[in-house]
Amino acid sequence: MSFKRISISDAEQLLRQPSTQLADIRDEQSYQLGHIKGASHLDNHNLQQFIEDADPDAPLIIYCYHGNSSQSAAQFFVEKDFTEVYSMDGGFEEWRQHYPHQSGE
């Protein structure tokens, strides 16, 4: 099984479902400066806890700066038996341009 790539607009639609999980894999400072509302910040310190707490059968959208690093992260979650994993094309930078009102702290 593999992850799927998702556009900014499709991600915004999917995030309207309460079960959708959202993970930000950018660095801590970038996350603090702004992120998509409802996103969990993931790094090496809290990754294992996130895996234990997350629902592996609920949709999981992963984003980074521009949509490149999130692809390898998405594959990682597929290998951890998450069933519906998405890498958001364009990343936070593109999201912020399209949905500035949803890019708060």
C-alpha cells in the first residue's frame, strides 16, 4: 500500500470531516509562527506518542513546507499500518496563500 497525494483544495475539504488527522512536520519555530488549525506538530520527540495515540484507520494528512518532505513522511506512516495517508501537495506555503484565515497559531 502507498500514500496518496492530495491537493490543497481537496485537503481543505477532507479536513471538514471530524475524524481527519493533520500532521505538520516542519521545524518547531515554523510551526509556532503559523500552522493549519488543528495540526499536530510532529518531530522526533513526539512521533512515537503520536503513532500510539492516532487512529490508524482515520484519514491522516501530512504537510511540510512545499510538499516534498511530507511524501517520505507519508510513506513512513503507511509502513506503520496507517490505512489512509495523504501528502499535501504545495505544503504550508501554498495553503497559506489559499486559506490565510485558516493558517493561524
